[in-house]
Amino acid sequence: MLVSAKEMLQQAAAAQYAVAQININNLEWTKAVLTTAQEQSSPVILGVTGGAAKYMGSFATVTAMVKEMLKALGTTVPVALHLDHGSYEQCQACVEAGFSSIMFDGSHYPFAENVAKTREMIDLAHRNGLSIEAEVGAIGGEEDGIVGSGDIADPEECRQIAALGVDFLAAGIGNIHGSYPANWPGLDFDVLAQIRAVTGGIPLVLHGGTGIPTEMINKAIGLGVAKINVNTECQLAFAAATRRYIEEGRDQQGKGFDPRNLLAPGYQAIKDTVKDKFALFGSIGKA
Ligand code: 13P
């Protein structure tokens, strides 16, 4: 059964660890994440962008696949199915499709419009039993066509959005989607501490989890981050393992061309990456 992400993130915030949002792209991704979460007794959030849902068919296709897989795998750890960087229309579609959590990303609107639309989406989510994430200050970089300018969020704007009753809040603090450039100045912990101080203790969300050094992850968790999103790192691990398999000519040996064999090293690479993230974020054994 899918659960809202609200309780799992409140628990994480109280006990100072973070739950991983791992974005899924297909069946292999979904199975790798769910299997690893169960093996490690860790709660997990499956993140789905509009682009990933379109690739898999529709939001309803994703819900059906995830729900059936939870049954087939006998998953007992808490799992939330969460829309990542949703538009107004995508939030509505995910409520209908049976997601258990949504993110409304109004960070690119003028602030007053972000407030008005976020308020409406909170009402929609809560009426239907879903948890909801909002965003202030666009996350930099590009993810599935969502391009952000890399703002540093204004703590006063964060206060106002948190006061609307959102369940958890993403705020730009110098984090970006995709790999970090060598000259990246790092996360802005002063702003994170200010945001923390004015948002009433709601769980904070760190996007762009790929490649953030361990000390910064620990410091962010200490300052109220309870959800960390990871996407690119699994993609890189999957691609590298698949490339190695083909470069070694293993697809040309026996039944090596069978997709169930060909995709196995990439599947294992996702599992290893997810396990590393659970360990880094401190969520192992917390289910
Ligand atoms: P990365 O792709 O940088 O890991 O970011 C993922 C993310 O923030 C999903 O919203």
C-alpha cells in the first residue's frame, strides 16, 4: 500500500535523518528501489517527473505498476509515490491517478501567484489524503525539461509558503540538478538555517542530491533537511554498468542479449547506489 510522505518525513526530521526520494524511469528502476528499501528496512519515496510518466505511458500507468509491484514483492516498508516538480495540471492528474504525494513547483511564477496556486494545491492534496511539497527559489540546472535558474530562496517567502500548511518545503540554497561543476561554491547553510528558523519545523527538502559531499549532507540534515532527492546518480551508475557489459562483449555470449540479462548489471548498479544513499542519509532500519 502507498502512504503519504508526511508522517515518514516528520519522523525523519524529529530523529535527524533523511528519507531518499529516488526518481524512477521504468520497471527496472522501480523494482531496484523497492527491493533495496525492503532489504535495508528503509522508508522510501519514489519520485516521478511529468517526463518520466509520459515515457512510461501516463501517471496511471505508473501507479498501476508500482501498486502491483508492491504486492508482488511483498513490500512492507513505507513507500510514497510522489510527483516531482509538478505543474498545476500534473498535480490534478496525479491525484486522479492515485499518487500518494505531490510536489507543486510554482517557483517560476511571481511570488504572489506561487502563493495563490500553492494554497489551492494544498487544499486539493489534503482533501484527497495526499501529502504536498512546495518550492521557493528555483533549483538550478535541468531535469526532464524543468530548467531552474539556481536561486537562493528568500527566507521570508519560505515562511509565507510554509504558513499555508504545506507538508514539506523545497528551497533553493545553491543546489542544482545534475552533476555539480568543479567550481561549485557549495550549499548556503546560512540561508538554510534562516529558513529553518522561520518555517515552524516542517521537514525541508534538498533537491539535486547527486554528488553532494558527505559533510554537506550531514550538515543539511542537522539543519532540518529530511528528504533528499536523487536522480542523476542512478542514471550514471546504470549507464556505466550497461556500457561495461557491452564493451566486454557479454551481450554476444550465449543469451547475453536477453534484456533480463543485459539490464541486470545496470539494475544491480541502481541497487548499490540506492543502498549507499540510504546509508548516507541515515534511513537504514528506520522503516
Ligand atoms: P539529481 O538528478 O541532481 O540527483 O536531482 C534529483 C532531484 O532533485 C529530483 O527532483
